[in-house]
Amino acid sequence: MLHPSRMWLAAMALVLMAGCGAGGSSSPKEEGKGQTVVSNEPVTLKLFMRIAYPEDSIKKYIIEPVQKKYPNITIEIINNAKGSSIEDLIAADNVPDLIFLSTPYVTDMRKLEVVEDLDALAKKNSFPLDAFNKEALDAIRKAGGSSDKLYALPFSTNYAVTYYNKDIFDKFGIPYPKDGMTWDDYLDLSRKLTRVVDGVQYSGVNPYALKGGAPMSLNYINPATKQVDVTSEGWVTAFRTMLDFYSIPGNQYMKNYRDLFLKERTLATYITYDNTQNLEQLEREGKPMNWDMATFPIMKDKPGIGHGIDSHNIAISSTSKHKDAAFQVLMQLTSKEAQMELSKNGKLPAIQDAELQQVFGEKVNILKGKNTSAIFKLKAAPMRQINENDAFVSKEIDKAFEALTTGNTDINTLLRTAKEAAEQTIKKEQR
């Protein structure tokens, strides 16, 4: 939904991708030298899309690379819809071979017992897992409930940066944001940028990205005690930081902050995940923005750490009759060749290779001349320890945030109330 300069690995032929962290270097063996020999007989693999992914991207980055490498393998897409949810497919004894999902959903799939541990298949095929983004792999293992189990492999990762409107900075004579700036730096910047000019209210920085605690890897539930854990020092710091921004006169929280940045052009910065498509749409509409990007803000006590890790992953069904063919598909989708195409088109690969960084976005006109190196300078924050009751806690955090932005500034009481309400809900659900 955000990396100090990292060391990128060189020389790897096949791997799965994750996000923006560090990894080892190891090259998979050529087919026939350690990899499973798969039949050339025609086979259809069903791919269930647990999360939405653009149809053209499915064709370009999944179906076509598989057809090129394995013309005998057909990928059949099953979208997550009414009547075709994973629960519906299980009930109909029609469990897919592959599942495309974000990391938190790994927990759900594990509970349904429909995902295969991929460590054995990786070992069988001499497939180097250390070529992936470490934070992405660790997050998947966390979601799977065990460091010894890997229920999916990263396919691509999301990145988060600070987008800024250069025209607003120029209008006020304020220097552009620089890579490596902290939230405190952006607080000072927001005070300078938030002002009324010619009857127009301009605002500087919206700290909404801190709401869920992802940049600080804040747990909703303590993994050791299993108790709701939203009154910790980290949560207080996150809410205090947001309050500092929203306390600036004229910089109050606005739910349409994306429109304020992209359409109304009154928000100077937009701290968010990949925003390329929206900026391209402005170009097509003849309303281009004079923009650039800088690194995601960092907490001063967490140097080099940006946004929370967020990746798109692919799992193999534990009931699939074609697990070896399915793993061959995963290896192809995360091969250097396939990942190179992703990177050239401005999508962050999951594997780590210096060449992939160098070619990032070269086929995307709107990224030419932009500070895309900001995408790679920070390491992604580790994902929190996912718990099956997180949704109940998240709902109460949302309520606390809403109260914070509408005038209730007693942070300790807000978080304590959120904790107590979540505990009551969880207790009720467990009866």
C-alpha cells in the first residue's frame, strides 16, 4: 500500500521476486541439471486470483512468459468472485493449482490447508531462495505461521515513495525534498508549505501512511502473549507523529488527499505506493503534473528503513496433481528474463539483481528523468507478525484514527479504548 542503498545481487538465472531488501547470491542450475524433468504432455494449470490484478498484466507478465517457455502448459485464470471464492472452489472439489495472493492472505490459505510448503520443491530443483528479497520471504513465512514453512513465493513487490508537486515548491521558493529525509524533516517542511495563497489553501504533508503502523512493523497482537498490543510505545509514537502533522493549521486530514494532490494540486507531497498509472492518466488527459519523487520518510530511530514490505506472491495448491509443472511455472515467472521485463515496465521485481535496478522503468515514458533511484535506497520494514484476529484490531485502529483526525487528541485513551474494544470482539468471536 516504502530502502537505504542496498546491495543488489549479480548473476542469477531463475528466481522469484520480493521487494526491496537484501539477499544472497546463488544461481539456479540449468534445466536438466538438478531441476525436475517435467512431461511435455499438454497440461492446464488453474490460477486463482485471490487479489485483483490488471487483465493486461496477467497476460503480459504471467501467461505469455509461461507460453514462451512451456508451450504445452496452459494457464486458466479463475477470478475471485461470487460463486468462485476459494471456499466455493474447495466445496466444488475444484481447487486451483496456483494461487495469486498478497502476503496476509497466506494466513487464510494455510488455515484452509490448501497451500503447499515450497521449501522441498525449491530444494528438489536446486532453486536459490536467497536470491529473493529477504523481507518478502520472511513476511511470507510469518504469514504461514512458521519460519520452517514457505507457502508462497514472491512474484513482484510494491514500492512506496514521496511524490511531490514541483510547481508548489517553486511557487513558495522551498527546496525540493531530498532522499533520506525523516518524518521530522517532513514535519518542518509541512509547516512551511501549509499556507493560504490567493484564497487557496495549500497543505504540505499528509502522514496517513503511518496509520496502520507498517513502516514501524507494529504488531496488532503480541506474538508472545497473544494479547492485543496497540498501546505500546511504537503505536503511541505513530499516533503522536500523525497528530503533529494534523495539528498544523490548514493541514488537517482530508479523505480525498489523493485528489488534492493529483487533481486540485493543493497538496505538495503524496506519500504512497506506486502512483505511475495515475500520473500516466493525467498525461493522457492533457493535464500533466510537474512532479518527481524522493525516498519514503524514515523514522529517526530506524535509519535506512522505509515502508512496510508488500508483495504479490504465488502459491501452489497442496491438492494439485501437477505440482512439479506448477513449480516450473514459478521458476519461469521469476527468471531473470521475466523479471527484467517487469522492471523495464516500472514494476518492482522480487529478485535482486543489479541489472534489474539499472533498467527499471526504461519502457515507461513518464518515469524518464525521474529520481527512480529513490525506490531502491531504503530497505523495506519487516512485516508485522500476522494473526488471525488482526482484522478485529485493525477495525478499532481505524476508529481511533478517525477520532484523532476529528479533534480527540488524547492518544493514550484512544489506543486504550481500541485495545479494549478489540479484546471484547475477539473474546466474543472465540465463544
